[in-house]
Amino acid sequence: MILSTHGIVASQIASFVGLLDTYPNAAAAYSLRKLRTAYTGSAIRVRRSSDNTESDIGFTALGNLDTTALTTFCSGTDGFVTTWYDQSGNGRNGVQTTAANQPKIVSSGSVLTLTGTGSAKPCMLFDGTNDLLDLSTTLPIATGDKFSIYQLEKKTSTSTIGIWITGGAAGSASPFGPVHYSNTNLFMNTKFNAGTSGYRFGGTLAANYNLISGYNKDSDTTSDAYVNNSLYTFSTTSTEARVTAFSRIGARVTEFSGTSTQEMIIYLVDQSANNTAINTNINTYYGIY
């Protein structure tokens, strides 16, 4: 049987398996591809700049972002993401209602893309000045909690900050997931204490198209980060005051990501045993390294 809307045979649709089908129970999951077979929502909600009309944009039958619907909706103008939907089922959507603070996904009718070793895939761009998404439902972090975070990024310049998920709109800045900070270090929270967060950072990391993953085993000495599935070397351990939840994507207090990004998945468990397999799944789809 051929589906008239996409020209795809039914057997191809039945064979779709998302990352979260194989590695379930994410606390939050954002992507420009479909991550879970049972997910029936859209990928993003987009505002077109010509008249500020908004529309949900979903997926094709094979789980790709429906770029045909996206370009048709934007119709030669710019498109900005107002909502990045959480595919985990936990309702932690990333939302931005202020037009000036919305990341861009379409420029003059063309979908923004990133290209690594594979074909170009859609991306959204955080401008490094004021773009961010606030979680509609925050992700609480308790003392001793573990996490594993997977995220894609390509910084717009060597001096900008990579994509991150953080807590703390003001004052205390932790928690934060692994982040390519400026043109020097990779930073990552490694331990959540009652009033502080432990973190580690290390040496220079190139401003390439990177898949950055990190997991926290509640110990500074057994928490690790990987860049394109290669172990990253930390050199320094420290602490800072923290708040009690992840609450936003793309910014921490007054620091903003200048990054093209496509996917971010957060587990509140240690996924170190599955780290290589999850990295491989992401890389197989996006062709990063």
C-alpha cells in the first residue's frame, strides 16, 4: 500500500523505531526528529515573521521533521520556534512567548540546516544575545540525583557559548548540563549537594559540530563527559551555589547560547552503560562525526 501524502509503503512505517523506544524513560526529550513511536504530538510550534501567525510542525511518516509543511507555512519569510515540544511524555515543553527571544529555524523561506559527515538536517539557531526557551514544567533536581544528558551543538563562533540546559534565571546558576563554554572549556555539573553543585571543567574544545554527552554518577571522580563519543579530559573540580531544578534551554542568568542545535535528551538516571549506544544512534541519524 502506498500512502498518497508521502509515497511511503506501510512496511517502512511499521519499521520505525525511535531512540526512546530503545532507551526509554527520559525525563525530557527535545528533537527535530521523532524520538518515540507512541509520541503523537508535534516537533515544534513556529511563528512566521510576516504576520506572526503560529503553527505546529510535526513529522513525516519516517520520523523526520516535516520540512515541506514548515516551508509552506513560512512561505518565503522567517520562522521562529515558540515551542519545542517534550517528546518524553512529561510535558516539559520549551516555550518562548517573546518574539525577540525565539530561536530561528527558517530564514527567508529556507530551513536552517547543519551538515556533518552525512546529509544536511534541520536545526534551530540561538542567537547568543537573548534567545532562550523556558520549561513549561521544570525538572526538579534533588540532592544526590543522577543525570545523563545528550545534546547537539555547533557554535556560531569560537567565542560564543554552546547549547545547554540550566537552572537559575537569576542569582544561583546551577544546575547545568555539559556546556561548551566560550572558546576554552567544557563545563559539567557532577554532583548535587544540598546547597551547592559540584562541577568539572577542562581544556580547549574546538567549535565544531559536536555531540556532547555527560553523565553524573553523584561523584566528581566517576562522572564523565564525551565529545563525539570520545572521553573528554577534565582538569579542575569546583562547586557553586545551586537552585533545585532545570528550568531553561539556551541560557543561564545573563549568558546566552550562540548555537545551532537539533536535539537534547535528559535522563535522571546514570546512562553510562548505554552511553556509546545512545551516541551512536544520534550520530547515525545526524552524521556528526
